[in-house]
Amino acid sequence: MTRKQHIAVGLGELLWDMLPTGKQLGGAPFNFARHCAQLGLEAYPVSRVGQDKLGDELIALMDSWNVDTAYVSRDSLHPTGTVDVYLDDNGKPTYEIHKGVAWDYISMSDSLHAFAPQVDAACFGSLAQRSPSSRHSVIAFLDKMRPDTIRLFDFNLRQHYYTSSTIRESLRRATVLKLSDEELPVVSDMFSINGSIEDQLDKLRKMFDLQLIAYTRGPNGSLLLDASGTDDHPG
């Protein structure tokens, strides 16, 4: 039987962003999974939430959005993740990301071992790899995926929650990279890359054999780069 839909997962943090206007369900991997589902793919967040009121509310909201929670486990020892979000006068956010929360303890269960080879695309980042438990599970999931799949690494550098080792190991497993104009200088310094922005991105692409890099510039648009060249959108 031919499968009708591709399967995508958002692998990593699932949390409440505690905004000045109220809490909002977030986490970059979750947003990826939800957008994929809206585009018609079979999509799942792969994460962990607490066995608490915030976790109940989170699961209920995803159910109301028809987001499948089959691979969102519950944790009786650690609370559902929250992030305090502060906005400056220009609306630019800063984050206080609380530690020791459920998504720091994502476990590579038997069901995830069986599921990973079925997945066609996965989005993962550096934040969920701040703890050894979740880092091990993220890497194990990626390594169980088929070689021909899309593995999108979204840098999503937050506070001090990344190391050069984590970045390097993630890039080694990625086929697509997404990073911002604020993140490129950090990465270029990490790997001693210089030159124009396009030069830096192309060197990074070649260094880790990436198929595609998506470089975002806020209000100034974005740049896509692959082996054939670049596609620049001015925003």
C-alpha cells in the first residue's frame, strides 16, 4: 500500500510562553509540527509535558487544534515547561527559560524507536539538547531515521543553552539548516568562518554537506542558499 501523506515531526521543547498578554502554546519544534499539519502532512510533536494543570491545558488545546499528541509523554516528576517572555518598547522579546522541566527529560521509548524510521522530515534545535537526557533522545531519534529524510536543524540559540559540541553534532546530522542574522556571527566565530554573508553560509554548507540553508533577517527578508546559488527575498 502506498502511503498518501508524508510524516513530519517537531522534535524537542513543548511549552507555554508566558507573555504579558497571557500564556501561549509554543516551542519552535511544536510550531513546525503544527504548520506541517495545517499544510496537509501527517505531523506530530515529539516532546514531554508535566502531569499537572498546565500539561492538561496544553494537551487539551492541541486536541482542539487536531494536533496528534501520540508522542507527547507525561512526566509526574517534572513540571510542564514555561518561558517568561518580556517585550521591549519595540516589541522585541527576551526570554527567561525555566530549567528542570518535563521537556528536559524526553525519553527515547520503544514506540519512538519504532516510529523514527517512518518519519520523512524532522525539525530539531539546540534548546531541547541542553539536558543530557533529551539530547540523547534527539540524537537517537535522528539516527534511527532513514538516510533519505529531511532533518532540519533550527539553531534557535537561547541564552547560554548550547555548546559547540552540540552544534557540531547537530550539523553533522542535519540536511537543512535554519539560522538568523543574529545567530550567524556566533556560528561563524565557533567554526572560524569569515567573508561575506553568502561566503560564510556557503562555507558552512560545504563544511557539513548541507542541502539547503535558510537565513532569516527579520524585516529585511530571507536568503535561501544551496549548491546552485542563492534566492534572496527582500522582505
